[in-house]
Amino acid sequence: MTLRLERDGAIARLLIDRPARRNAMNQAMWEEMPRLIGEAMADDAVRVLILASAAPGLFCAGADIDEFARCSADADWRVANQAAIRSTQYALAHAEKPVIAAIDGDCVGGGCGLAIACDLRIAAPAARIGITPAKLGIVYSLFDTKLLVDLVGPARAKRILFTGALHDAADALAIGLVDEIAPDPRAAADTLARAIAANAQHSVRSAKAIICRILDGQADDDATTLALFRDAFARPDFTEGVTAFREKRRPDF
């Protein structure tokens, strides 16, 4: 088993478990990951998803280069591989619920693609992060590249892609590739996930949906986003939040 989904109350963890290959993603894993993401999104008990390595000291070394070497001459495989990677990236980036990457080791190439498709990224001090197609003679897709540009800006994205350099955690934090450095990224991700899970989920998910629309190019409200604002006042979360505020207690969402 190279991927598995575990649940712990409001927190789900999607674990990459291929330590002998530094969690490199093969075709079967790219095809399986969207299904597991969808399973977490469909579970009403789950409020936050954490993407992490099952084994400590790892995240994901990227795509399986040995599989590239074996299969790259097959045009059908190239089409299927591209589609599977895009499906995974899209599923993470557009997941209804927040997704946190816990980066406890090298996060390279396709592994970095997984991380930047998540909403938030927490890295270990020893983590190394980079995107290396220029060192392999391959091309990063437009969707992946847009995720990178949205995160760090066009000039830094160019530098990352042109050089293929690996960045240490401190540098990655400085340029916006990660949001936090923690000695134990999984524990820090759990703490953050529980803080998010304690809030009004309609507010959290609507905020993510609106930010996704902005990143996809929407610049003003439409009927859907206007309704998100108006309809919130009629939801139980609003009643509980206001009641708890007036009673000076913590809301129970």
C-alpha cells in the first residue's frame, strides 16, 4: 500500500507510504490520490485534510523517474500520466475543505507540485524544496506553474524553474514556498488543523471557494459569491457564533 487515508475525528490524513523510493509517485499513485482526496471531502465528519509522509523524515521526492525511463516512449502512457498528475493537482487545489501539507523531508519536483496545490505548507528545518524539470529535460505544466506563480510571484517562479535549485526550509519560508517551519511538521499540522476545524465550516469553505475564484481570474462578485455572504446570516453557524460572542463563551460549531 503506497497511499492510505486515515481519519481522526475532524482530521483526515492522506499518507504517502513508499519510503524505499523516498515516496516517489508512480502512475498508480497519481491515479489513486484523487479518489482518496474525494473520499475525505465526502466524509461529513472530516473538516481538514493533512497530506504527509507515513514515515518520518520524508515528504515526496517527486515523480518516479525510473517509471519515466521505462514508459516515456509510450505516447498513451504520456497522455495518461499527464492526466493523472493534473487530476491530483486539481483535486488538491480545488478541494472543498482546507488541505495542509506537512513536509518532513525532501519535497522535490512532483512532490513540490503536491505541496503547492495544498492550501498551507509546514516544513521541517531540514526539509529541501525545489522544482527540477530543467535538470531532467521535462516541462512543468501550465496548471502547476500557475500554482507556483500564485504562491511566490512570477520572478521567483522563474528563478525556481530556471535554476532547478533546492531551497532549504529557511529560504523556502522567506520566498513564500512554505508558511511555517516546525521541528515536527505533522504535529504542527495537526495543531493548525484542529484550530481550523473548531471554526465555522461554512465560513472556512466559503473563504477557500472565494479565494479559488480569485486565483482563477474572477475580479468581482457574482450571484454565487453574493449569495454566500447573504445566506450565511440564515445558517446555524451564524446563530451559534453570535450567541457565543454575546455569552462570552467559545462557539461550538
